[in-house]
Amino acid sequence: MTQSFEEQPASCQLLTFENIGSYLKRTHGNERSEPRGMRDDEGRFTNFAYMLSDQNPWRVEFRHDGQTETINGSIIQLIDSSMAAITLQNPPVEMKNRTGMYRRFPSIAVKEAVVNAMIHSDFSAGESIMITIQDDYISISSPGGMFLPKEWKDVSLTNPRNWRLSGLLMEFRYVTLKGNGMTVMKNCYTGSGLIPCIIQGTDDFTVRLPALDNPVREKDHGASMVSEYLDRKHGAFIPDISHDLMISVHYAKKIVDELESKGEVFTLGIGSKRRAYPIKRAEKTEMRIR
């Protein structure tokens, strides 16, 4: 049986575990025995142990405001330090039609995305996990592709690439429900008209979380963005508009309906197969003459 990367012997065997030891002492009151899977049958440290060690060679690159920060440490440190760094760039904002203040990027969704990047990352590629904050969204990218349907309905990630790490993070309560991370992220946007989106590359996998103050939530701005998107794509199915602009299918349909009523677009098909096409200026003039 082929060994997973986690189970293979680490390239470095001189490992220490002060960080995870202090974490366990702080959270569990003791340092307990080492987690299963840290050594192979010959007593050598595995890559799973390498991830948990103070010598962990894998990094997180955090980009914001034209700067790049490199985050180092054990996997536990990577998660905690990444969340701390993101929080500094994630101020509270007001949301239209809602009372109170909200973080621009829902903290629960961000944590789920960061943890998912860790447990699904292909560490054998030797590349960093990338976290990037743009004006209207934050993206978390991990090396290694992953198959997922474009629509997130009932997606369950029950077979993470790093299953030992996944189990340990569940034990440490970084992961709440196995295979439920995507649903948790989506639920953070309930009622906002926005949704996260998945971008599947050849060599990486990205979760993109929209900011809750994303201007697309404003009616006129949303219509303008959809119109520009349709012009650029020369037409698109409503689920694709939803995915690419990070807005809910319901909101995308509502905007398309409004644009169609104004003669800005026309649609063909029904339900999820409905496709919207832009109407060019010359076509609008011809339609009015008729």
C-alpha cells in the first residue's frame, strides 16, 4: 500500500516540539503523549511530525497593501499567526439593512478557509500557502489541486489529503465538523447576497471570501458589475455569474431580471440552465425602432 506524504519519513530527523508542547499544556493542562503517526515503524519521525515540529519548513505568505509577510512555525503556529495577521487587516464595518458591526471578512469563514488550506495542502510540492487581501475579497490558496463541483451544494470534504493533521485539528477543535467546512463558510454569508467561491487551478486550490461591504451588494453597483461581466463574457449562465462575482444565485437572478426588464440583456432557457446575453447599443436602437 502506498504511503501518504504524511506517513513518509521526514527529511529532517532532528526535530523539537516546544510549541505544540506548550500549546497542549495551555489548552489541556498537560503535554500528553505524542499524537499517533509521528513516527514510522522504524521509529523515524514522519512528515506529519515535521509539520507539528518547531522546524516545520512549510510557510504561509500573507499579502496585503502591497506588502508580503512570511509566517513561520509549526502548523499550529501557522494557523494562529495567520488568523492574528488577518484580524489586524479585517476591521469591523457596517452593513446596509443590518444593525451592529461586522468584520469585513467573517472570522469563522476565514478560520475555516485557513484550516482547510492546511489539511488539503499538497506539502510535497514544497510551496507556501498564500493568503491575499484585495479590495473586495480575501483569497486563501493551497498547493495541490482538488476536485470539487463548481456548485457547493452538499459538498463534503471527508477525504482530506492530510488526514492525520485533519484528525488532530478536530481533536484540538480547530475543525468543528468533519467535511463541513464549506457549508460553514457559506452560512457566514446567509442573507448578505454574497457567497464564497472556489477556484480550482491545475496546481492549486483557492477559496475566495468576499468582503461584507463589497460594493456589489449595492443595487446599482451590482447591476453594473453583472452588465460588465456579461459584456466581457458575451453571455453567461446565472450559476456562473453567481460563482464568478461571488453573489448568491438568487441575487444574480434578481439582477438579471432587472437588466432584462430595462432591455439591457435577454435570456434563454429556464431554471439553472438560463443564460443571459448582453444587448449591444445598436441592437437596442433597432429594437426600439421596431
